[in-house]
Amino acid sequence: MPLVLGSVALVLGAATAWLSISWLRTTRRSAEQLRVMNSRLERADATVASLAGLEARSATVEAAVQAVPLGVIVTDDGGRELFRNDAAARLLGDRPADALASSAVAETMAAAAAGRARERPLDVLGPPRRTLSLSGVPLPGGAAAVIVEDVSERRRLEAVRRDFVANVSHELKTPVAALGLLAETLASEEDLAVVRRLVGRMQDEAFRVNHIIDDLLDLSRLEGEPMAPHEPVPVEAVVGEAVEHVRPAADFRGIRIVADAISRSWNVIGDRRQLLSALANLLENAVKYSGDGSDVSVRARTDGTTIALEVEDRGIGIPSRELDRIFERFYRVDRGRGRGTGGTGLGLSIVRHVATNHGGEVRVSSVEGEGSVFTLLLPAQPGLVGLVAEAG
């Protein structure tokens, strides 16, 4: 019996030891598995956090690209479009007439995908008519991008600059060449009467050059100082000074300037010097293109918030097709007549700049052979509504 019990005890001890060892191994494996699982979970959390950060950065980059005024189109290495911002959609459009633009973009994109940066212009008929610049940009891995820029305004400004330089050169070259010729003739002239006549011509040409330079300086100052001082300027005084400025030229040709009576309480807000320049230019223009012995009228009216200064002539008038261009620098309806009257072609451009600087505008109505009416609209001094009502 003791032998049996001893054997049983021995078996039980061995079983217990085996179970203990097995449990320890299982526990160790479980702990290792837990560590592996925890490591994987940590890597997964890091991946999720990285993806979330990447998504946030991607959203930020996309928002930034959407904010730029340039069109941006991006494709992957297979030519599939990944992104197109709103500016690109707006510039290129989605109408059948925009098929040319789509074809140009595809060609530029294909060149960029092949590793060739390319830039090309594209004229879009519209409306509105625009000139676009397409720039292909190769990206890593065979991806590509096309940048679309609207260069219409830049092209227009370049054309204006070229025309301006050409016109200034031409306008100055004519009187300077005349001065040289007159001086050469004067050097060999002995007849006193002829000398006096040549000197008079030289004075006229010198005055013409000075007039051109003064107008250029006025225009440059108006463009460089767009904000006019905000102070009350009496309309009656501005009209009176402008009329007196132009009267000698009008009297020389027998033209009568008729100025209606203007209330002393009517003021506009702005710069007196600029306003005088604008009104004097309108009156000079009216006198130049009026017939000898005719009348030029200047009057003012108001609705209480705006004061309108009107200059009316009974001259040659302006063709309707030219009305949109007469405020351009150096533009003349009749170039031959303009040079004959000594004009610089800058007066109406100065008037438009003055009107813009004061928050107003200039309008024109004209009938060929009957005359023209130029209207300078300016903001009235606050409180004028009450004065107008009392006067009424």
C-alpha cells in the first residue's frame, strides 16, 4: 500500500511539474503575442495618425492651390487627371467652343509627362475674349502639371505702353525737327522781317513742346497720386478760372464762351488743381474743334448728391464709332486737324483720370456736324441736398 501511494504521489508530482512548465510556456507565448499585438497596434496607430496628418496637409495644399488666381491641372503617370482647381475650370470653360483650349492643354500635358517643359499662348475667343498662357511642368514619376494664366490684361498694358512710347516719340519729334529746321534757316537769313517770322515760328514750336511736356507731367502726377484731397471746392470758382484760362484762345478765333450762373453754395469734394485742369481741358477741346465765331457753353446742374459740369460746343462733332476711344492717350479722331490746332491728344485722358480720382465719371454725346456735349460728373459736398431743396 505505501508503495502504491508513493507511486501515485510521484505521478501527481510529475504531472504538476509538467503543468507548471506548460503554463509558464503558454504564459510566455501569450505575453510575446501581446507584445507583438501591442507593437502592431502602435504601428497601426502611427500609420493612422500619419494618414490623418497627410490628409490634413493635402487638404491645406489643395486649399492653397484653390486660392491662387492661376489655373492648375495635375495628372498621374498614366495621364489620368488627379486635380483641377476652380481657376482652371473658370479659365478653360466647359463649352463646346472651348474644345480648342482642351486640346491645347492635352498637348501641353503630354509634353510635360514626357519630361519636356513647354509654354505656349492660347487665344480664347470667348466671350469674353482672352489670351491665356499654358505652361507644362514635368513632375516626378511621370506625372505632369499644366499652369494656366490669363495674360489678357498684361498684353493690353504692353500694347498701351508701346503705343504710348511711340506716340510720345512722334509728338515730340515733329516740333523738335521743326525747331532744328527753323534754326538752320535762321542762321543764314539776313532779312529782318523773315528773321522775325522764323523766330515767331520757333516760339510756337517751343510752346508746343512745352505743352506736351506739361500734359505728360500732369498725367503722370494723376496716375501716381490717384487719391485726391477731400476738401470742398467751389464750383463757381473752378468754372470762372477755367473760362479765363481758355478765353485768350477763344477770343483769337472769335469764339464766345457762355457760362451760366452757378450758385455759390455748390461745392464738390476733391482737389481744386485737378478739377481746374479737367474743366480747362474740356473747354480747350471745345474751342479747338469749334468753328470760328461760334459759341461754347459751360453750365452746372445737381441732384443734391452729384454735380454735373457740362461743356457744349457746336463744332465738327465726333463719329459714333470713335466715342469709345477718344479718352485714350494721344488718340485723335482727325489727326491732321489735331496737329493743326496744336493739341497733344492727352487732354481728354487727363479729364478721365481726374474724374476717376474723384469717384466720378466723364460722359460724351455727339452728333457729327452739329457738336458735342462733355459731362463731368463729380460727388457733391454732403449737405447739398438740403440746400437744393430749400432753393426749390
